[in-house]
Amino acid sequence: MRIAISILALVILAGCSTMRMTPVPDALLTCEAQPPSPKAGTQKNASLYVVDLAAAGQDCRSKLGSVRRILKDETK
């Protein structure tokens, strides 16, 4: 009798936890790679490196924001 009650309780509890999980797209889980440091020490190379570095950082922040919105929608 205890086993039957335990099984019934598990079935009831399992039915209560029906949380829908929205998958996060793989494209949002990988950030743009950090650009390699410039080999030559010119102002132009340093400037281009800084611009590329900022773009890689923005790519990652943007993707993280998208993941945050997806997960926040899950809790509503």
C-alpha cells in the first residue's frame, strides 16, 4: 500500500512541475573572438586593433543581453 501511495504522490508532484524551457540558440552562446594583438607598432595598427576589440566586446554584450531576455521571459 505504501508503494502505491508513493507512486501516486510522485505522479501528482511530477504533474505540478511543468515548466516550459525555451532553448537558447547556439549562436548566442559564443562570442566573437578577441582580435590578435597587432604585430607592427604603428598608430594605424593600434587604432584598428582597438576598434576590432571594441566590436568583439559589443558582440558579446549584445548576445548576453539576448540570452538574458530569453531567460527573463521564461520566468513570466
